[in-house]
Amino acid sequence: MKQALIIALFAAFTALLPLFIGEENPYIIGIMISVLMMAALSSAWNIIGGFAGQFSFGHAAYFGAGAYTTLILIYSFELNPLIGAAAGMVVAALIALITGSIVFGLRGHYFALASIAVAEIIRLSVLNFEFTGGAQGILLANVTLWGLDLNSKTPFYYGMLLLLVVTLTVTEYLRKSKTGYYLQAIREDQDAASSLGINLALYKNRALLISALLTSVAGSLYALYIRFIDTSAVLDLRLSIEIILTAIIGGVGTLWGPVLGALLLVPLAEALRSNMIGDALVKLGLVSETSSVGIFLNDNLAHAHVLVYGIITVLCILYLPKGILGLFRRVK
Amino acid sequence: MLFLQALVSGILSGGVYALAGIGMSLVFGVMNISNFAHGDLMMLGMYLAYFAFTLLHIDPYLALLLIIPVSFLFGFILEKVFIHRVIDHPHQNQILLTIGLGLIMSNTALLAFTSDPKILTTTYSSSAINTASGLSISVPLLLSFVITSVITAVLYLFLAKSSTGMALRATSQNREAAQLMGINVAKMSAIAFGIGTALAATAGALIAPTYYIHPLAGHSFLLKSFTICVLGGLGSVVGAGVGGIIIGVVESMAATYISTDWKDVVVFVLFLTVLLFRPQGLFGKKGGQ
């Protein structure tokens, strides 16, 4: 009950934020949409990765399933975006069930490896097929839904927020349900869980399915928001790793860890990408813009955000394996 | 004829895959760690060969005499500084740590060497031997296959006969028991990771004359190495050797009879098929772990 109240307060607060920032700041709203999306993605991943302890390294496949199915149906058949999103969920569910049925009988390293293999098969197939736009991707001029203008950012801000709130609510509900207890039992000790009569494959599949459906909705929203997708944007292994990393940094297996992780990582990546850090060093007079160091920073820092992700991952695993929220809970 | 050509090319390129796969399998066997930085270590080997060639004017195959000890040392240090700290952690932490290290390596390479692909052109890079029966055998592929075979044989003898090799195998079979028998398992882990790194870098150097050298070139080899390990049975060195040849042939056949675009897909489908029907691999002993 307490958590439900906090989720409601969080939703109300976040829903009011754009009123203070205003439409004249589309850049800030854009970053906030990215934060909400990564928080939703990472929370959805947390259901299978955090609570069931099955680390999926291929969640980009579900995101891409939502994104590609939605845009292909609009582009080729001019269907309503909602039908596209629903179809995306069906595709994601199929991928999840196929992956699950292959690997959930196995343990340890296998699920991680197989999830990557499935995601790579999908990425390469999308790249090689023609109806998916191949290497060029799909570009959509504009999208309308019931006369609503989908060119502004505001509907997507609230769409992503709604998805995040739903994901958090589902997570909290699951955590307190029988399924949630079974999942945590599986995470802690598979053999013990199995010997108590818990059907391992059934519950793992259930968790993966829920996680995949939520991830595919995020993919659909993203595709409608950006209106351009290609395999490197929505199906890349890098995206899967970013989703995991966000959860790890905030705290795997906690309700708010992924949200915290997204709040930290997305603005950091944005600051690196737009070279804010290099500019700040110049403005502070620490580095001269025309010096060789300044030119190097200017040319390269924008590409360095993945390097920073790598360094954060290593430091986090070595010194903070339970994430930032893990610091505050000694007894689990 | 087409079939024979695809078979020969497959076996020859499979030799290099086998080397990469053996390196990963050894690390997996001794340390029980899936090394996700393996592909990036291969990429470093490619760049080492490239710079040995352009700066020091050493032939990439001769440069192996330099690359092998340097990369062994690099792997040994990597294990001592980072990997050994997660050896008792859950496997997902190990995977994430090696992914992080891989990201650091590939993106440092991206910053240092830019994303422009480099090409290492030796005098024999595109030369081929044409047999009387019409087969065309690429000289660099043939050379690398011969070198691979020699290295594999030496490694096999080392593991089978030397006392360090036996200690490595004992650690691989049962870490606790090996420790009780007085084997320094921490040292064995570092040696195994060093050998794994050296094999990855060697494989990278061997393909350098026939591939685009690029900071992200290792990624496709990472998944291929995993496929080889699973096919041969995780931890089985002989299995990985045979697995490498099989993957080389499957890939070459897929490229010949389906299309080059789909050859990686065929390899991954094979990977899932093995997981589904024979998860212990073709030569694995332990099932389902």
C-alpha cells in the first residue's frame, strides 16, 4: 500500500513538471522523455532480470519488435498506431515464448547467451529483409491518432510516464503476489525452488512475457515519437546493455532502482553526447578551446559516452554490485 | 566443385575460429567465467598486427612471436586486477564486468584509432594457390591454418604433459579439490586468462591480413566464439577445436548456398538448435549446467 502511494505521488509530480518547464523548452522535455523511457525499459527488464534473476541480454529484440511492427503497419497498410502497437506486443510475446522455451530448461550462462543469439538473429534478419527497410530503416513523415497532433512532444511525455507508472505498478503487484515470491525463490536457489514443486520454466516464462510486452510498448512509443527507426537505433546489443546497466547502477531487483539509474545515466549520456562537459571545461577556463587538449575534447568527447558507460559498469560491479539503492539496505 | 571449394575454405577459416573458441573455452573451464571481452581482445590482436606491420615493418605472422607474450601478459594482468575479484560472484556480474572491460577496450580503440577501418596489405594478402583440379586456396588462409594447427598442438601438449598444464586441467575439473591438493588456483586462473587472451589476440592477428581492422570488429567474433564453445561443450578444449572447424564450414556453406548476408544468422540458428537438443555440446560431459 505504501509503495502504491509513492507511485501515485511520483506520477502526479512528474505529470505536473511540464507545466513548469513549458512548451518553449522542447530540449528539456526531450531529455525527460528519454529518462522516462529508459526508466520504463529498465523497470520492465527488472521483472525478469531483477526479480527472477534471469539476465536477459537481448531486450532490444522486444523493443525493436514494438518499434518495427508499429511503423511497418502504419507505413505499408496505413493502420491505426494503436493496432500497430498491439501487433507489436503479439510479436514480442512470440519472441519471448520461443526464447523461453529454448533456454529456460537450462541454467546459468545459457540464458544470457541465448538471449543475445535470438536478438542478433532478429537484428540481422531485419537488416537483410526488404519489407523492414533494410539498412536504411523506416522514415515516417507524420502520424495522427484520432485527429491528435503527434508531432508535438507532450503526448509522448505522458505516454512514457503512463507506461512507467504501469510498469512500476505491475512490478509492485507482482512482488507481493504468489508469482513474485516464486520468482524470488527461483532467483535465490533454483534447486530449492524446484524441489518445493515450483515449475521453473512456467514462472520464468511468465516473467519474461510480462517484461517483453512492456518493453515492446516502449518500442512502439519510441518509433511514433522519433518517426525514424533503423537496426542500430532499436535492435542493437548496445541498447540491451544500456537497459541492464541502468538497472544495475540504480539497484537490481528493487522497485525504484531502475528509475534512479535512468535519472543518473540518461542526462550523463546526453551531456557527453552534446559535449556539455567539454564546453563547461572551456567556460571554466580549465582548458583553452584552441589548445590541442581542447580540440581533442571537442572532437572526441561526444563519442566517449559508451566508454564512460564501460568505466561505470566496471566500477559498479567491483564496488557497488547492488547499486546505489543497495547501499541503503544492509539486510535483504 | 562448388561444394569442395566451400568445404576447403570453411575448414581453413574454421582454424582461426577454433583458436578463438579454444581460448574462450579454456577460460570458461578453469574459471567458470563467460568472457564477453573475448572479441575485443581479438580486435586488439588485429591492431597489434597492424601496427607491428606499419610501424615496425614486421610480417603479421612473424609478429606473433611478439604478440603472443605481450597479450599473455596483458590477460594475466587483466585477471589479477579485475577478473579475479568477481570469481565467486553470480555469473551475471562476471558477464557485466567483462562487457564493461570490452566496452572500455573497443571505445578506447575508437578514440585512439578512429572508426576508419584499416587494411593490412601484405604481398600475399590476395594471392591464392590454384590446384590442378580447379580449387583455389587463399595463401593467407592456408598460412594461418598451418600456424593455428601448430599452436593448437603445442597447447595440447602443454595441457597434457606439463605440470602447469595438469594443474590447469585439475582446476578445470574441480576447483575446490585442486586447491586442497595444493594447486595455486588463483595463479591458474591468471594463467588461463593469459592464455585465453593470447589465443584471442593470435586469432585476431591471423585474420588481420584478410579483414577490415576496426575497433568494433571483435563483436561478431564474440558470438561466434560462444557458438563454438557451446557446440564443443563449454570448457572442452578439444570440443572447441572441432567446433571451430564446424562453424567455419557451416558459415562457408551458408555463404555459398544461401547468401553472404545470411551466414551469421545460420550460425546463430545452429547455436540455438544445439542449446535445444544437445545443451552439453557435442563433446561435453556435464549436462544442463
